[in-house]
Amino acid sequence: MDSSAFFILLLSSLVLSITEAFDANYPPLKCGHGALDISFPFRLKTHQPQHFDLFCRDNSTMIHFPAYGDLVVKSISYDTRKLNLLDPKNCVHEVFLNLNLSLTPFHYYYVVKKYTYLNCSASLGPSVREIPCLSGSQHHVYTVESPASVPDYCRAIKTVAIPFAYSSYLSDNSFGLGLTWEELPERDHSGFRSKTVLIIVGMVLIAAAMLISMKILYSKRLDSQGDKESQFSEDLLPQHQGC
């Protein structure tokens, strides 16, 4: 094998080995067999917590929100930047009522509208659906569009911007718990940026090696051509002397 070709092959193998070692240090993680892959920008929780920390519980992938608690991560779409969540308590409207996204990089994936939560000592009647997981025998909780007036036996708990009001037809406790995230701070791109730089440096080294090899090959051809011309001149010289 030509020495220049061997040099290029050796350099390519070295760059590939370094890249594979980098990938081995930053593999997609998961909380168990069949669980979703955890990759950038999310990570498993460390001693330096950040908003994109996830953790495992009973082979489920979880995320913690200080204003509410723990939610199950149902799926992550990295292309559309969508985080689908489930409430372990099966009470989506308790999440809507208490979840504060203002101090996080997340916001609701769907269009939101302002609704007021009412806590009433008596029923508002069949025309308005109460929220079963927030209501009890002595109180009834509803979500209504911000009312002009509140009945005397009701008090407004909070007005929040949420994807939808309560409906008995929406039995899936994940409906509406779709979040998306904003652009990340520069420091969170360090691992991705390091790998990109590594690949670019490797490509530059391979290109440089190819150019050097081409130059060496071209020089060898010139030397070979020069040797042939010298030999040709030496072969002609005796003939001229004989004349």
C-alpha cells in the first residue's frame, strides 16, 4: 500500500474512533426497557439541577415542576420540540391550576385561553360540568370563562391561561399536557458543540492529508518524468559522439 494512502486511512480511523468514543460518553439514555430515549436537551438528573432534568421512577420517565410536583413524560418529539406529559394523579385540571411555567423554558404547546376556577358550596346545575377530581361532597369546583359576576355561594380560586375548560368527554388525563420549550442558553450546547468541532477538525485533517498526499504523488511523478528525460538524454549522447 502507498504510504500516503496508508496515512489517510490511519487518520480517518483515528477520527472515527475519537467520534465513537465521544458518542459512548454521551449516549441516549432511558429509564428501562421500552422507555423513551433521553437525549439533548434533556438529561438524567444530576447534582447540578436544571430545567431539562429528567429522572426515573419504576421504569417511568419523570420530570419535576417545583410549583406542582412530578409528572410522567409520555413522549418527547425532538423535531417539533413537544413534551407530552401524564399526571400520575389523573387530575389534569389540578395541574393546570397549580403549574407555573413562568420560571421555566416551557410553555403550553396548544393555544391557551383564560379560565376562572370557581369553588362553590352548591351545584351550578347540569349546564356546567364540575371537575370530579377537585370536587367533594361539600364543595364543587368548576372552570368557566372569566365571569362578569360570581354567585354568592361561589368564590373565585384563580384565573389561569390553559388549553381548555373541563369536559367529561376528555377522559384522557394527558390531553392538553403538551409543552414546548424555548431556545437554550449557550452553555447547554457544550456537548453538541464539542462533537461538531471534533468532526470539523477531523474533516480538515483528512482534507489536509489528502492535499499533502496529492502533492507527494505529483512530486514523485515529476521526479519520474525527470529521470526518464535524463535517461533518454544519456542514451542519445553516445549516438552523437559516434557521429
